[in-house]
Amino acid sequence: MRASSSESPAGYLPMLSVIAGIATFSAMDAMLKGASIAVGVFSALLLRNVFGTLITIPLWLAAGRPLPSRAVLAVHAQRSAITAMMAVLFFYGLVRVPLAEGIAISFIAPIVALYFAAVMLGEKIRPQAIAASVLGVVGVLVIGAGRFGTGTFSLETIKGTVAILCSAMFYAANLVFQRKQALLAGPVEIALFQSGIVSLIFLVFSPWFALWPDPESLRLILGGAVFATAALLFLSWGYARAEAQVLVPIEYTGFLWAALFGWLMFGEHVEPATVAGAALIVIGCWIATRMPRPQTMV
């Protein structure tokens, strides 16, 4: 009997690359949360993307200065616009709720992404997706109920939760564009053009919203830019080598990283309701995206 190629060690490399990308993105989330609390979401995101662009330029030069065609540039611009909206909403919410809780709420994005993948990439959506969607919604309600039961569901928390839910819709589209983009361009090109275009988007509004950060916040933003650039490279490499519906469930490993970084940087503790809600959403992701067992050849 001969095992399918997906069962070989090399077949797991895209998944490992995406896990590394989620871990580094979670580290970036923690650093940007700290900077956003100090100087505001807009300034933290603007400088993170500017630094990310500067960090990526040498990598782009070493890669031979790959330039996108007009069609590929349009995809870069579309994903960058989605990313900009996603990031503003996410970090607006993240400064109002614990890191792990914010990540848990955003887990509905992989489920929504399955529907987007059907429309945008032509991937087949299995019947389990409906059950997964129900579990995802119930999971978010469990997290909210836990907050309400402890009396910590303030107006700011409500605003933060709604912002993260809205961000999750953009994140779902971003996940699908990530796969589409990875099939058209290399990781270095994606990292450079995404950081550069998002920087330009924020620079348009900088005269009204930008503030120069203090040295500690600047260090956090620079560290976040390094981790964000590494995450883009890991994710782009992984999504170019496996289907979105295979890799999207790996997004929920971010809960573990968020719980760790939230505890290390902010002393945040994960509430039982958050764990329960996240578990329901994760189960929903697993149900919706589990693959049939590969056949073997005799």
C-alpha cells in the first residue's frame, strides 16, 4: 500500500508554516494592543505598516525586485483595503476586551470564510457548514453571557465586542483573498505590497489622527512590525501550497497564543465562559472543514 502524498512529512509543511504565522501574528497583536492603549489604534497601525514596509524592502531587493502585473496589483490593493478596515476594527475592540477573548470572538471568521471561499474561489462547501455556523454563533453568545453574568459587560466592552465581530467579517474575506493572493504572488512581494498599500491608506488620514508615540510604544510598534512581516511570509508560503479550507481551521490555534501573550503582557486571565465559547466555535470549524479520509492505493 502506498500512502498519499498529503501524508508525507513534507505535506505538513504548509500547516506548520501557517501555525508559525498565527503565533507571530498573535505576538504582534499583543504588542500592538499595548501600543494602541498608549497612543491610539490609528498611530500604532500606521507606524507598524510603515516599519513593515521598510523591513520588507531589503527582502524584496534580494528576491530580484518582483513587480506585480496590473491584475495582481489589483488583488494586492483589494486585500490591503480589507486588511486596513479589519485591523482598525479589531484593535479598537482589542483595547476594550482581553486578548484571548477578542481572538475567541474573531474565530467566527474561519466559518464565514468557508462561504466566501465558495463564492470567490469556487471551493465546495459541505453541508456541515450550516451546523458549524450555528455553533459559532452560540459560542459567541456563550462568551457574551459569561461577561454579562460576571457584571463586566460595560458599554465599552459591548463596543469592543461589536467591533471585533465586524472585524471578523473583514477577516473572513481576508482569509480567502490570502489564498487567492498566494497563488498569484510570492511571499516577499505580498508582504511588501500589503504593508506599503496599507501604509498609504493610513497616511491619507494621518493629518487628523496620527500621534507620535513615546519610546516604549515605539519599541512595541517596531517589534509588532517585525512579527507582522514574519507572519505574512509564513502565511503566504503556506496558503500557496494548500487549500484555504484545509488551512483555515488552523486559525483557532491563535487562542492558545493569545491566552499566553495576554497573560504575559497584561496579566489577563481567561474566563471559563471564554474557553467554553471558543471550544464551541473550534468544534464548529472542525465540523465544517474536516476532510474525508484520503484513499490509499494498493
